Amino acid sequence: MRGVETRPPLGCAAVMLGVFRAVLQEHHLPLTQQREAIAQILFESGRHLSAEDIVETLRERGEGVGKATVYRTLNLLVQVGLALEHDFDEGFKRYEMSAGPSRHDHLICTSCGAVVEFQSSDLDTLQAAVADSHGFHILTRQVKLYGLCPVCEESADAELLTAR
Amino acid sequence: MRGVETRPPLGCAAVMLGVFRAVLQEHHLPLTQQREAIAQILFESGRHLSAEDIVETLRERGEGVGKATVYRTLNLLVQVGLALEHDFDEGFKRYEMSAGPSRHDHLICTSCGAVVEFQSSDLDTLQAAVADSHGFHILTRQVKLYGLCPVCEESADAELLTAR
DNA sequence: TTTGATGCAAACGGTTTGCAGAATC
DNA sequence: GATTCTGCAAACCGTTTGCATCAAA
């Protein structure tokens, strides 16, 4: 049940790729086929991908891209703000397209590993208030709520019943 | 400027140690000198310690405890809920005493690495609402707001001015 | 006496890095 | 043609694990 996420709107990937190209140009960095391929995979998927996921996808496509390049490009995307890095306690990082300020956060089931996204404008307001009271200028956030999803909660309850 | 945290109240460590002992007994696990020493260091510090920090502290004290034991004990403390695991994107984990449900969250400066704790009852309320609407039963959370602390914000502004 | 913990060192695994060759501008 | 990237493999480093030994109950 991992990865309950919605696909990005059609055409979104193209727009994001355009932004990426512009950013590269602005920073006088070459736009290589590998960078484009990696960014495209991330932008089209709209899910939380690991570096390994991207390496595999590229291999399936017949474009063998080095693992190092994938890591370097992902770090680049994070640096320029086009990707977000997540750590869901799996022993490795996951990456996700970052469409600017439209932030969302995550509910994570500690039992089955399901990741559910949620959005809360109240949270945005609260963040602003906290930042303000501490004089911080917030750039991003990582909000992760860990617990049992409805399914696992139910099976946990069932276990308790049969145990007696 | 890392580690802007307040010390735990006097006697807190002793209480926590008592809880740890009780938990061990309850689970029929032996209370070893190493476990006690590691837990004590964590409980007395009240800061975010890395496994390495604890190994060093023990070495300074003259009690050479194996690194593996430190990791095993920290994982144990997390499992039983007496410690929290944090990842501040340093390439390693940090651990902190967890005094039950009194949760706090973190502001992290992406420039100097400062970590500032904050508490927000509104956030607790919001968490409950989000969990409720998704049928989740939340056990813990990780809320990290990344940005510039007041000091770094100021020096960033100053740089912009001198740059022109 | 039985059970589980400890400590050492080796293994593990995700990520980074050095460098020769290749692609971009 | 200068600069930066890529790919490979090795290095890195925090963490885990296997196993012989030792301590707690």
C-alpha cells in the first residue's frame, strides 16, 4: 500500500522541464540528455522515487545512466528547489517533484509503510506564526505524522481480540 | 550555534532511568551497566546526541562501551518510546530523550545548522484533526521547519547589499 | 544454569568522490 | 576549445550483524 499518490496534471512535467532548462541556462550549466531524462522521470511520476527507482526506470528504457549521475542530478534539483528530499526511515532517501509553494505533508503508517499525502492551510498559517515568533525565514518544511493507517489499526484490534 | 536547547529539570534523568528499569523488567530483559550508562547520558543531556557523541562521552568517563552496544541500546530506547530519533540531514541520526506525550518540534537553520525547539498546542490540535479525517491513529510526529535563523538571515541581507 | 548482552571486526548499503574520457556550449 | 558532465569503480561512513565470550537473573 505504499505510494497512494495522485498523478500530476497533464502537461505539468513539460512545464517543470522548461523551468529546469531555464534554471540550468541561468546558472550556465550544460543541459545534458541524462539530466533531462532524470528530471523527466521525476516530474512525470509525481511519486516519491528513490535514486534506485530512477536508475531502474532508465535501464528499462534502454538508457543506461550511471548511478552517480542520478544522485548528482537529484541533488542539483533539490538545490534549485525543483525537487524535495524525503526520509521515510527506509535507510535511503526519496525524491519528489516540488511545484513551488504548493506544499503538502505526509501521514506514514509505521506498520505497512503506506504514505498518504495531506494538505492543510491551517498548517501553513501555523508555520508562519511559529516562524514569525522565532524570527525564522522558512524555506521548506518536513511534516511527518507517524502512526497506524485505518487498515493496520483494524488488524491490530483484531489481533488483540483473538489473543485473549 | 548548534543545540540551543534547555536542560531537563533536575531529577528528570533519575525518573526516566527508573522508567527504563521498569520497562526492562517488564520485558524480562537484563539491566546491564552499559544500558544504564547509555540511557543516563541521554537522559541527563536533554540534547540531540549522535551515537558517536555517546561513545565519546563514555570513553571520556573511562567506560569503554562498544559502538554496537550504543546503537543497540538507542534502538531499544526508541522502540520502548523513551527516546526519539531525529534526522537533521547530517548523514547520521541524533537521539533525544522522550518524556512521553510532551512533544516539541524543530526549527532548523539551513545555513548554520542551528536547531531551535518550539512547542505549539495548536499544532497538536491540528494533528488530531488531520489524523481523524484520514482515520489514522498517530503515535509520533516529526515536524521540521527549514529556513534561515535571524542571524543568518541578517548576514544574507548584508551580503546582498555589499554585492551591488 | 540459562538466557540474553557485549564487543570486536567484518559486512552492509546508500551515497559521494576521483579521474579519464565525452558531451555541451 | 574551454568547461563541465558522465560513468565507472573505489572510497566513504553510519549502521548492522555474526560470533565467541561474558554478565544478569
